Amino acid sequence: MALDLATMLTQIEAAITAILGGAQEYAIGSRRVTKADLKTLLEERRMLIAELHIEQTGTTRAYARWPTR
């Protein structure tokens, strides 16, 4: 089952929040579990936001506005 981009972004943001809350690594008995690296999650979030922008606007162009004189 393929997830849509918005769902994936929500899951990535939940994982980032969990890691920032101290859930990067934990141990159960003699086993240690390490979750995804924060840097990797942040990069994936950046890419998903860009993909969502393209999906919603249909373009990668961004226009700058300068103040008028």
C-alpha cells in the first residue's frame, strides 16, 4: 500500500518529534533499538515538502517580490 505524500510527511514529523523528545535509542533487556537518524529524517522532510509543493502548484518555480520604491 503506497502512502500519499501528506501522510508520509505526517509520519516523518512524528518521528522527528519523538527523537527530539528522547526516543532516538532505547533498550529492552539486552537488546538495543536505534531509530532513524535525525539528519536523515530532516532531509526526507525537506524533500517531501518540496514534492508536496510541486504536487499542489504544478511547478518548481518560486517568484520573489521586491518592495516597491
